[in-house]
Amino acid sequence: MIKKTLVWLRQDLRLLDNPALYHACTLNQPTLIIYILDETLYPLGGAQCWWLHYSLEALQKSLSRQESALILKKGASETILLNLIKTENISHVFWNDCYEPLTMARDFKLKQLLKEMGITIESFNGSLLGDPENIKNKENSFFKVFTYYWKYCCLHQKIKPLMSKPKFINLAHHSKITLESDVLSSWNLLPQNPDWSLGLKKYWEPGEIGAKKQLKKFIQSNLIDYAHGRDFPAQLKTSLLSPYLHFGEISPWQIYHAIKQIEIQNPITSKSTERYLTELGWREFSYYLLYHYPQLPEKNFKTQFDTFQWLNNKELLKAWQKGKTGYPIVDAGMRQLWHTGYMHNRVRMITASFLTKHLLIDWRVGSAWFWDTLVDADLANNSASWQWVAGSGADAAPYFRIFNPVLQGEKFDASGEYVRTWVPELKKLPNKYIHKPWEASKSILNTANIILGIDYPLPIVEHAKARQDALERYQTILKNSYR
């Protein structure tokens, strides 16, 4: 029986610059490529399920063009892999590392077990620019401040060349491998009754080809103005590459090399390229924090927040989720999220600050909502970002930095274009009142065909009072921490 190689794909759904796939195909023996839907560790949110379906569908087509195939299996990874190894005479197993705590623990045990069975195991870093284990400060500990972390990375990071598309074995004496695979549609990843994904289909093209198109579009259209334009949600100057990075349809090194190449060709872009690579660095830092503090998704990084008194009012939470808070910039962001599976980064900060500091709802509740509704929902980024906004995270913003949703709207959406796109009931309001409709006169509201409280809600909390309440609760936990 011919010995075979097994490549286990996870968050690396691409052919180019895929270390595990590339090295596996150099062994000159038949290669099985498998994706396992393992819901025992981190169950996917609804938007992620939608994306995964189309990403796997795209990868199946790409592999078919290479006269290869993607095997789909659903269940516990360890059970499925061990069964394949026994029945298919597997001699080598390759995978790219994932850096979520439960996944790492599972993979470590699996490696030990397979080595005891005499199986050759090789794993690679295919999702990060740097290995979190090897980045340490002068005290031989991990960095807790992003600026120092990124400075260290920029000084010490070894630039890795990109790997080409793997050369798949297609030799006459290797009979075509046929192995039973699940039918993708049987996984029921797509929403039904109702199908809420129509907006997602309009805005996204999951898969490696979609990732390449999006990177090209960003570089050609938006990169040159990124440093300034990234803060204005109506302009959409961001790269929109986050879901492709999460599912590994593009590697961070592919993005890094492409951005650096533009910087060389057009030095005028250096301010924007540096700013964008810093944002890529924040992604790295989030994974770095998760690696060194595995409790990040559940526990406060700053333990003093363990005694913070959250209100967790269900009615207020529901209003926030549905984009009916009475604050237009917040509501626009929450509706954009529901409709497209995405929210502009500036607005993510505003909506998260509003939930945790205006409504006094636990950041973990907000994190769970984003996990279910974002196509780029990522355990590291989601957890680190929510804690950063809430004030409980590493290198978090000062707690008194409580975003005023009116001022934020007026500063970053002065013309109201973003709000009018996602909160169309306000579209006839003058710019002066688009972010504070409750200040408009009755005649102005009548002209705009708006009855506050009916067509659009009045603010569910008053900003100044909510801010004061949050600061008082923060002072309470500070006093408790000094006892």
C-alpha cells in the first residue's frame, strides 16, 4: 500500500504561501488534503459559517483545477485524523499552527500521540508575521504595551520570502486518490428561514481569488490616502482584508510584501504604508496577548476590573444590537454590521465604547455579539479589542476616554453620508442635526418627515449622565484595588 501525506487545513484556506501545503507536496508521494469542521472547541458564529461555506467552495474549485481535491469531514479532529492515518497508510502529517488556546492544547496532545505512533509531524507558522513565543522584552517576559512590542518586531523581524503554489503529484503509478468526503451543503452553514445573508453576498467574495482582488483594489484605490481616510467610515478607505486574513485566504506576508513593494515604487505613500502595517501589527499583538494570556476571551487582563459593577440591562442591549439607541453614528454602525457582516473600525470603537461605558454592559456580552455577526470575527482580535475599549485590556485607552457619539459623528461623518446610508429615516435631516436629531425643531423634523420616538428613537441614555456614572464606577474599582 502506497504511503501518503496528509495536510490538515484550518485557518489557511489558500494555495499560495501555504507552508504546510507547500512542504507536503515536496515529498513526492500522494497527498490528501482535509478540512475538518470541529465544533468542539470554538463554535463559529453565523456570519463566519456563511463565509466558511463559500471559502471552502472556492478552495474546492481551486484544488480541482490542480487535479487535486479537498476532503471534508465533520466531527472531533483527533478521531477523524487517527482513523484516516490507520486506513490510508499516512506516514506524514502537515499543518499550519493556530494560536487559540484550546486549539493549541489539542494540537500539542495530538502531536505527542502521532509521534508515538511513528508518524512524522511538521507544523508551521502560516498565519502570523512572527512567532509569539520568540518575541520577548528585556525582562525575558512578554510585552504588554503595543508601541514597544511593534518597535521590537520592526527591528528584529526576519523578512520571509513568499512560497509559490505547491506542485501536486500527478504520476502514473499513483492511482487517483478517492476518499469519501462530506458534501459541503450537508453542513448547513448557510442561513435559512430567514436567509439574512443577502447583504453579505453583495459585499463579499470569500476565497483566495477574492482576497487577491481585494488586496489589489485596496492598493490601487485606497492605500495612498489610508493614513488620513481610514478614520472616515463613509469613505471606506480601509483594506477590508480582515476576513480573508482570519480564514487564511491570504497570508500576512503576502500583504506585507505587496505593501512594501508599493512603498518602494511610490515613496509618497510611505506615511500610509507605515500606518497600514502598524494596523497589521495590532493584529499580531492581539494574537501575542492571547498566546501569553490564554484567558483573554473570558477574563479581564487588568484584574481590578473583576469588581466592576455592570448593569447588563437586556432592553438596552437589545436596542444596541438592533441599532435603535437614538444615537445615529452608533445605530449606523450596528445596522451596517447586521447587513454586511462588517463594521468600520472607527465605528467599532464608538459602538463598543457606547455599550460598555454608556450602557454599562459587560464587554464579554458585546464580544459575543460581534463573534456571531462579524465575518472577520477572530478570537484574538475580538477579545483584545473589546478589552482595549472597555479599559480592562493591555495597553488600553485611558478609562476617561469615553467616546461622545455626537462629537465622534460630527468629526468623522460631518456630512452625515455614513448615517444616511444605514439610517435612511434620517436622510432628510440637515447636517447640523444628523448626529443629534433631538435638538432639531419640530418644523425641521416635520420637513424631514420624522417623528422622534416613532420613526426614530429618542436617546436611550443621556451622554453626560452616562459618562458620569461610568467614571464613578471606575473610581470605585480603583479604591477597591488599593485596599
